[in-house]
Amino acid sequence: MSSAGQARLPARFAVSAARRRRDLLARGLILTATVIALVPLALILYYLLRKGLGAWSTSFFSTDPTGNTFFKTSSIGGIKSAILGTIEMVGLAAAMAIPLGTGVAVWLIEYGRDSWFAHAVRYFVDVLTGVPSIVFGLFIYIVLVVGTGSSYGAYKGSFALALLMLPVVTRSAEVILQLIPSGLRESALALGAPRWRVISRVVLPTALPGLITGVLLAIARAAGETAPLLFTAGETLKTNYGLGEFMNALPVQIYRDVTSPTTAVVDRAWGTALTLVAMILLLNLMARLISRRSHVA
Amino acid sequence: MTTADGLPSPLADMEPESRLQSERPQQSDGSQARARIIGDSARLATPTDNAIVTNQGVSVTLRGLRAFYGDAEQVKGVDLEFRANEVTAIIGPSGCGKSTMIRCINRMHEEIPGARAEGEVLLDETDIYDPAVDVVAVRRAVGMVFQKPNPFPTMSVFDNVAAGLRLGGRVRSVGSKAELQAKVESALRGASLWEEVRERLHEPGAGLSGGQQQRLCIARSLAVDPEVILMDEPCSALDPIATLRIEELIDDLKRRVTIVIVTHNMQQAARVADRTAFLLGGELVEVGPTQQIFTTPSDPRTEEYVTGKFG
């Protein structure tokens, strides 16, 4: 195969000019689509960093919002209550939704399989995935606020967020568990392992990195939700730790600040948004590091 | 006809079949298998001698075994004995029910949705399809090696072998860490893998070569001290050298266990098996000493198959 041989290349092995053009066109279109999709992403990150970083300071993280939105910058306060509220409420919601959702997925894959009940469960999980988040808030409001005749409370917000996370966790865990080769389960069963041990010691550890991805998606979604919290967790500026009390949250803080006429307060909304994104990114990184340690093919 | 416990035997009404009632294997004590499967604690090996017990193989007898996938009958009434501490090869064309049949011997067949089995499978004298039988105990007594090597991907070489003991809940009866290590080493030696992996016991099992992975899977099933090992085309994914090593290993293992091996490779059957059974369309055509099946089969279909006229 000398380079001089190119001249004598038989016509049937040569790439035709028409195909070369079509190839270029197709590549160009796909590349353009990719760039178009990247533009808003890059802009979001750019504005978040440019406007958000300016709002960051030590007091931004260490003080509560004062509620004073008309005077000089120093008196509007930070977002301490929102950060702690989001961590606490999303944490509680995750503690409820992750085991429950994973459990449902394990049941669907390992036990329910093709039974009519399993199909019904799958269908309703799909329906739940499509329910707008405000509907979950409304449901909790009707049941736990109006229904009990009590006031708002952080744990009610957590319930709403948990409902929101549940179908996301279930669906992603089910997809991942489905991917675990059945040969793995069979070889474990053939060793004389009871089914629950096969699931807890072989299937779930093998699926762990995938399960974590699904859980992170659900957490990210819940952490960014305003609507389910507005009339479940209530609105407050104070840092509260009790789960029965009103609780602030990052998205609620953004919603409140961004409608303000004062520039400094709108800037705080950007700082809050950057904080939210940074927190989710950090969580993501931590989870990746942890799951990498369990070297899975 | 009663069993050792004085219970009426489930076989009492059965027509005695001379072919199946051939000589009882000399070494094994029927009560051993029965105690392990029924969970008769009095006769179970005590934890202290558990660490050193190496079971002898037991015989496996199929009586009128039928296996179904939904309504489709895949194994159509097979009567067959696998003698203790012998290697029996099962040959036959694709789809003739070989794999399905051996999956009935450790009750893995029923793990497939819609699959079920009828008839009897006797481990020594105990019918493993008896409703009182614990299916988990059956699978500890009857190990299985699959076509594709499938070490647990999350576990190291050591943990893969220990998995049989840990997953089966035997780790407490093994006792100390040193005893567990001894058991793992002995299982790896049993699978003639020890020398190759002793330096990398804590590396991922999936990092071994295909042939090593398959021997790792054999070690994994040996660790729980089974009496029977079923092999479902264990070499079909391996190269000739790795295949040879597994075949040598099989020859070695039959002192400890009864081996049933499904194979598509008739040379392999001729090399490793004491007896060979030919299956066709879910029915047993012929069973006999390997030499006889390959040279002077009594059924013309067997002759056609082993001489390569079909299949």
C-alpha cells in the first residue's frame, strides 16, 4: 500500500464527491445543533458567576435576610436561613424518598416482574413523574395543613419534596436494576444465597453508581423547587431548626428577591442561585468520589 | 418401604426400575444429604467439624422429570441416574433440553418466570422437589458453573470465593478470619487457581483472564462444600488452553463431588466423562459408559449424532 497507489485506486473503492458533500453537510448540522444547545448553558453559567460571585461575602452566608429591602446593601442580610432550610428539608425528603423509591424499584424488578400489580405500579409511577410540582404542594397543603387545621411546617415541605422525588428515584433505580445481568443473580442464587442476600450483597452494590446518579437527579430537582414549599413550609426569614416550624429555602429566597425593585436584593437572588448550583455540584462530586471507590465494571 | 426416619417413603408406590436401582454408591451416607437439605439440625455438621468437612459426592437420580416454560414442555419425562463421584456428560443438539434439565437439579429452573418442573429429582434418597425441602439448602448442596464466567464485579478475588460462604450465611459457622482465609485458599487450590492469584487476592475478580474467571467461579462454588457440581457448557467461552485446564480440574474434582457437565463439544465429553447421556427433543435417547456411547451406541440416533450426521 504505497501512497503512489492512490492514483490507481479502483473507482469502486473511491469515496464519491456527492457522498463527501452529504457527509460534510450532516456533520455541519449536528455540530451546529450542539453549539446552539451549549449557548444557553454557557450563558447561564456566565451570568451566575458574574452576578452571583459579586453578591458573595462572609456575611452573605452567616446572616439571615433582614427583610429590609429599601436601604443600603449592608442591611439586607444574607441567606443563612435559606441554606440551612434547604439542607434540612431536602435531607429529610431524601431520607424518606430514597429508601422508599429504591424499595419500590427492587420489588418491581426482583419480585413483581410481570404481574398485573407491577404493571399498575409502573403506570402510576410514570403518572407521578409527570405531575406538576405545585400539585404535590397542594396535596400536602390540603392533607397536612388544612386537613389537620394546623399551620405550615418544615416537615410538611419535606413531605411534598419527598413525593416529588419518589417517582424519579423509583424510575431511575428500576432502569438501572434492569441492567444488572441476570447471570449475576443466578450465580449468587446457585451458591445457596437467600434472595434478600442476593439483592443486598450482589445486585444493589453492583448497581450502586447508577443508583447514585438517579438519587442525585432527584435531589437536584427537589432542591430547586419553589412551588411545593410555598404553602407547606411557609415563608420566613429567620433561621429555624425545628421541623415543625416555618422554614426558609433557597428557591423561595430567589423567588422573593428577584421581584424586588432594589438592585442589591436582586443581586442577592443571583448569589443565592449560584449557591444552590454550587451545593448541587459539590454533592455530585462527593457522590462520584464515593461511588468510584466501589470499582464496578 | 420406609426411610431412615421411619417416615413413609415418597417412593413407596413407585415401580422399581432396574436401570435406576443400580448399585448404591458406596461412600456416601444418605442421611448426610437429607440432613443438610431438610435442615435437620441434629444431624447437621457442627460448626467445628464444618471447617474440615469435605463432602463426598452423592448420586442424583431423575425420575419422570418434566420441565416446562409456560405451556411448552422442554424436558419430557427423563429417567436418569448420575452416579456419585463420576463425571456424566450430557450431549445433544441445541434446544434439546440439556441446560433446562440440569437447571432442575438445583432448582434454578423455577427462577425463570413461568417455568416449572414435575417429577422427582433425588439427591441420594431425598427428593429435592419435596415441599418440605428448603430450596436454598438444595443450592448449597448442588453448585453450578455457568456458560459465561460471571464473577461478582464489585468483589475482589478473595471476596468472590468468600461470597459463597458469606451470602449463604455460613460465615459465622466458619468462625474466625483465619478460618475463612483457609477455606478460601483451599477452594482456590481446589480449582487450581491459587498459585496464579495468591499475589492478587484483593484485586477485582473481573480483572482475571476468561479462563481464570471460570476457575474462580468453580472455586466460588467449591467454597460452600457442595456434593454435586453442575456445569453448563463451562468451556464454551474459553480458548483451548483454558479449556484443557478446566478439563484437568474436572478430573481432579470428581474425587470430591459428583459432576454433571453439559457440553456441545463431543471431544470434550469423550475426554472428561465417565458416562455420557444423549438427549434429543427433551427425551433421553441413551445413557452409558462414554466409550460405549461413542463407539457402539445402541440407538441409531445416537450413532448419527456422535458421528456428526446431524446436530
